[in-house]
Amino acid sequence: MEFILIILIGVLYTAGLYMIMRRSFVKVIIGLIFLGHAANLLIFTVGRITQGSPAFINADGSIPSPVADPLPQALILTAIVIGFGVQAFAIVLFKRAYQTVGTDDLDEMKKTDEL
Amino acid sequence: MLLALPIISPLFFGILMILFWKNFRANRIINLIASIVSLTIAIILIAEVIDVRILTLHMGNWQAPFGITLVADLFSAVMVLISAVIGFTTAIYSLATMDEDREKFGFYPLLQILLMGINGAFLTGDIFNLYVWFEVMLISSFVLLSLGGKRDQLEGAIKYVTLNLLSSALFLAGVGILYGLAGTLNMADLARKLPLSNQPEMTTVVSMLFLVAFGIKSAVFPLYFWLPASYHTPPAAVSAIFAGLLTKVGVYALIRVFTLIFTTDSELTHTVILVIAGFTMVTGVLGAASQMDFRRILSFHIISQIGYMIMGLGLFSPLAIAGGIFYIIHHIIVKTNLFLVSGVVNKISGTYDLKKLGSLYKLYPLLGLLFLVPALSLAGIPPLSGFWAKFILIKAGLELGEFAIVAVSLFVGLLTLYSMTKIWNEAFWKDAVDEQDIISIPGTLSQKILLFLPIVFLGLITITIGFYVEPFWNFANDAANQLLNPEFYIKAVLGNVR
């Protein structure tokens, strides 16, 4: 399981960084989304994957062993929610920029850097 | 309870202002009240911290390291105080400069939420919580930057948003790996447990991940390109608060993690930081030398000044860290002030282009004087605050025998003076190309007072730090001692558990 996830994380990082360096708006957004997913999966994997041991304590209060660590999932949940909001904003911003500037080519956006 | 107030108060007033959506007069008054309340809380907080050294608050009574802990040591407390000062001055300044459209579409609530995010980042003692506060800060700064929807703003915002989201993704990955290594997210607990994980190579790799993530946010070489592309596009009040506070949150985070958590391999990490500091100073100041726009010159100077702060961290001696902290305090006040002055210049002549500006000193000698105080302080002319900041850092560098970085910082100081002289010559000294363009400062007398009050206020702080340096210096020294002796911080957060 870990092995598949590691490959997947690598692919997502590669694809994300590649897409972020493209000139088209849409591809940049997709790149950002990939990077977010890659980071989430990374937390999931390094948080140790334990199968078949839910993170509940026994009825008498004793702690079963082994017990899964629920914290990475909680972190990912928070990160997904934040990422969702930020990506939604980014999409609206890029659309608005497309309407105002009239291009979806990032290389055309040199106005703020010109001397 | 006191510790949560700098976060709760802006949140409360921000929500209150949203209830008065589009009623900009109500929003103005609430925002002013909010900033005064924040300032009061920050002063009480710093008085308390000076008294008891380190305050902690376990949210929801979940004891550290399981719950989220808020911690205020001297460094956090002074950062909260400065952000309240800047919030207060910006609140007054926006009354005179902000246009009604922006005021109607949520400028003031966003400002308060931005300050909430900044205060949260300064006060949290939990690394994942730091990520959350960064996001709160970022999303409100995204909206503040693009609010208005002008072409420049949107172009700048795209660069700003993309690079900052990249940095957030790296930060998140770093947090994840750190959790995998140490099994905790509490920063004090991390400082204790990370060396026990017995993976020094992995720790160094993660520290570099954090260096890149915070480096993007604090605009160090070679990761700063979003800053000069975006900071000169929004209205003056917005760029003033961005210039003063946002990058410094990144610097704060760098200093925090590299004095508390990643100290095991300081031979390597802090040398890397020192080299980056040198390049940041030089490239920033050279970028400024090539510009002919008031705010773009100032934006590039933010970068070169970040280099000085990072230099304090890179040298990593008590004196150097104290110098870095002193530099941050001085820089936030001065840089915000310069952006406020640039806003007044724009209000008078309708442009930031130095080629078109001129004759300002002849027509408004007072404005010239108010520009000179922060400008000369930025360049490090004695006896203003910038001189002491640079003096401490250079003394620390000489004591450690790091002559290369000292030479670089002196050279950059000279070029800073050149840039400030350029602004002075072009905007204030030379005759305007077209005299008819110059009109009197628009607005009623009360608006003029609101326009100049923040500038005078910040200028007086700069002069006070310059002439009465000893208490500020002692404070920076105490704060640096706290940072370099993390056992106090760890003990305050975790108690005596072993």
C-alpha cells in the first residue's frame, strides 16, 4: 500500500510542478490542485498506515494495541478544506484576470514587471 | 484568556462589520474602534509578558502537546504590538485615502481578518496551527490585493497567489514529514522530540523544506519575484500594511523554527541562511536601483531589508539575533511609513512615476521632512533607528569574524542611501516637468489631518527609537536570549514533564 502511495505522490508532485510552469491559466490551477493533493497524500503516508485497527479505545477504557493514529487524517481534512477554499478563490481570480487582460497566456502578463 | 484576545477581537469586529455590509460609515467607525481595542490588548499583553516572561494558554483546556497551545514570549508579544500599531495607523490612513467602492465591498472586515491571521501566526505554539493562520492571512491578503479589479492588480495578484500557494503546499508537506519523524506538532514538543527521532539527515532535509516555504513568504533570494510584481499595485493603505507586516510574518516563522526546532545542524542550515541573506540584500538593492517608480523602489527595498533580518538569524549569536529582532521592529515602522508617504504623493500628483513627479519640497516642505525621517532611517543614517539596527548586526558580524557578510551589508547600506537620494532628487528636489499638474492636497482640513497623523505618528516612533535606543535594545536583547535558550519556552509550554 505504501509503495503505491509513494509512487502516486511522486507522480502528483512531478505533474503539479510541470503544470505550474505551463503558460496557460487553467494548467497552472490544475498544477496547484495536484500539489495540494500530493501534500495531503504525503501526510497520510508518513503518518503510518495501520490496517484494521480503528482509533477507538475499548469500552473499559483500555487502549487496544496496535491503534491507528487519527491525527494525520484530521490534518488532511483541515488541509483539504483550506485548499478547497483557496483553489476556489484562485479559479475566480484567474477567470476575472482572463476577462480583464483578455489573454490566458501568463507570458503576456508582464505589465507589472516592466520598467 | 489575554492570549486569545488579539485573535478574538479582530474576528469579533470583522464579523460585526460584515453585518453592516455596504454601510461604509458604520464600517469605518467599527474598524477604528477595533484597531484601538487591538492596540490596547497588545499593550496589556506585552506588559504582562515583560512581567512573567512567557505566557501560555491551552485552548479548550487540552494540555500540551495534545491540544493547540498559544504562547507569547517577548518576540511574539512585540510582533503583536507592532501589528496592532500598523493596524491602527492604517485604519486612520484609510479614512482619508480609501475609495468608497472598496469600503463598500468589505475592505475593513478583510483588514481585521488579515490582522487576525497575522496575530494568530505570531501567537501559536503549534506548527500545523501556524499553517492554518498563514492560510487565513493569505486568503484575506489575496482578496485585499485584488479588490478593485484593475488590470495591474489582477496581474500582480496572479503572481502573488500562485507562488504563495506553492509555498503553502511545501509548508504542508514539511509539517507532514515533521509529524512522521517526531509524532507531535507542538513546537516545544518538537524541539524536545526531534533530536530523539535519531534521523539527523531527514531533519536537515525537512528544515530546508521549511526554509523554502518560509523563504517564499518572506521574499528571500531567489524566491522573491512575486513581491515586486504585486506590492505596487493596490491602493497605498493596502500596500503599506502588506509591506510592513506580511513578509515579516515569514521572517518571524523562519526565526521561530530555526531557533527552536532546527538547531541541531546549525553549521549547515545557518550558513545556508547567511549566504541567502547576502544575496537577498544585494539583489534587492540592485533591483531598486534600476526602478523609476516610487513604490517599486520601496518594494525592492523590502527584499534587501529582509536580507538584514535573515543575516541576524544566519549569524546565530545572541547579539546577531537581537540585532535581527531590532531590525524587524525598526523596519516595519519605517517601511509602512514610506508607503504611506508615497500614498500622499500619489494623492497630490496622481502618479507614482518619479519622472513625472517633482517640486514637492518647494510646495510641501512638511511632506519632504516627513519623507526624510523614514528614508534616512532606512538608509541607516545616525541617530535614527536604522543606524542602530545596522550597527548591532555589523558589530555581531565582526565579532564572529564573518567579514564578507559585513562588507556586503555596508555596501548595500550605501546603495540604499543612493535609492533614497534618487527618490528625494526626483520627487522632491527637481522642478516638476509640468508645473500645472501640481494641485493642493485634496480634501477638507479634517481629511488632511487624518492623512498626516499616521505618518507623523510613525515618524515620531522612528525618532524615539533613534534617540532613546536603550530600552528598545535591552528588550531585543532579552527577546534574543529567550529565543536562544529554548528550554524556557519548552518548560513554559509543557511544564515539567519528562
